Amino acid sequence: MALHFELVTPEKLVRSEEVYQVVVPGTDGDFGVLEGHAPFMSTVRDGAIQIFASAGAAPEIIPVEGGFAEVNEKGLTVLAEKAG
């Protein structure tokens, strides 16, 4: 199974894809999201999102600045002030 992940900024949709895992820099600490994660909301601090395409894969790193993250039954959406 895969996690649907979207990364959005005010300017554009940066990413929309199926991935294995995403690690997000939350205000209270980094958190990892896999398919089937419980519903969750967090603010995002300046840092880097790590995107794992598959189990054991090296992560792709995308710098982000601020925003919000929401996990729901559809997947993970990160609304970032800036990304990339």
C-alpha cells in the first residue's frame, strides 16, 4: 500500500504522488507518516521534508518554511509557506 502525499505552496502544487513514507519537521518535533496513519494535524517548522519512495530507499529532501500538515483518510497534505 502507498501513502498519498501532496506538498502545496501558495504559488503551486509542488508534489502529488504515492510514496512509502514522509517525515515532516513538525513544531513539536519531526514525525513520520505511513499509509493508514491516524488523523493528525500539526504546524510545520522550517526544516526539510524527507520523502521515501519505497521501504529502504534513500530519502528525497525538500526544504520547507512554515505551514501546516494534515493527515486524514486520503493521505498527507503539507501546506507550506515556501518549499524547495
